[in-house]
Amino acid sequence: MRLNIRIPDEGFVCTLNIFYLGATENIRNLLHVPFLEGKSSTGRLGIDIHATAGKVMWFFVALDIEISVNNPFGFIKAMPIGQLIISV
């Protein structure tokens, strides 16, 4: 089953055993190859943001983020859960 859910103002609780697919805002990158990584602060709470394909190629798109949780977790709008690592 696939549901399209936008995080409401009051937040959204992710539950166990469900795979969530998130998206970023449009991001532009033409010069470097960044890597998508989870933040350690959310990782310690049991949130994994990607299991595959961390390397991001040249783009001007929204990135898909694979989200799984090891504990029920409440997300709020615009909550930072990942980061792009760019080596120059």
C-alpha cells in the first residue's frame, strides 16, 4: 500500500515495520558529487534515512530519502534528518 502523506503542522508519528519515502526541496548541484548521510543526532534516536545509493549525481531535483525507524518517532515539518556531504 502506498500513501502520500504531507507532515501536518502538528507533526507525524512514524511507526515500526513501515518503509517511508521522503523528499527534499529542489537542490541544485553541478560541480561536485555529494553524499547523502544521516545526522548522528537522529541516528541515535533510531532513524535511518537511507540504505542504498548515498551518492548523488549532478542534479536540479528533489532527492528521495528512504526512512526507517527503530522506535516510533514523531517528525515535525522542516525537521533536519540528514545532510549532504560535499568534498571539494
